[in-house]
Amino acid sequence: MQKACPECGDTIRGRVDKKFCSDACRNSYNNKVNKDVRNIIRNTNNKLRKNYRVLEELNPEQKSTASKARLVEKGFDFNYITSIYTTKTGKVYYFVYDQGYLPLEGDFYALVKREQ
């Protein structure tokens, strides 16, 4: 019994456990399967990536400060974060992956990078 490639339908030749006829078919099939099906997922991931790049750019030394205006000017969207960390003293840090910020007085933010 010959197996057919799930991507193009061609006959698969070679090892018995082989699933695709070529690397191109394997890549094409997996790209289709793993594609973000909904726009909301793709848009959210794009905004998280943008926020991460902004924090990374404005925080090259792992600790710095920035104004809200500067963050917004760079395209930062405060509605998109990945986690929140509350310290024992009650300070609330907002993180986009390992880049984070702490609201300070007067529309300023302390920018930090979480150590792994």
C-alpha cells in the first residue's frame, strides 16, 4: 500500500515512516496548519512585538526611565501586556515578556528587564 503526501497527493517514496514527499511539501503543510487563523491573534501578536521593541529600544541598560509621551510617540500601546508582577511592597510592574515598566509619578515610567 502506497501512502500519499497530505500536501500535494503525490506518492511518498523512501522510509516507511515518511509523511511527506519533500521538504517543500512538509514546510507548506506545516505553515498552513500553524498559520494564525484569526486576525485578532495576529493583530495581538503584532502589538505585543511592537511594544517589546519599544521597551527594548528605550531600555538598553536594563534599567531606565521614559515619559508616557515618549512611549506613545514610539507606538507603545498600554493595553497589550503579557503579565503583571506585584512586589511585596505593593508596586505593580507590567511586562511584555521580559521587558517591563512601573508607573511613576508625573506620567513617567521606570523601565526594567526581568532577569532569567
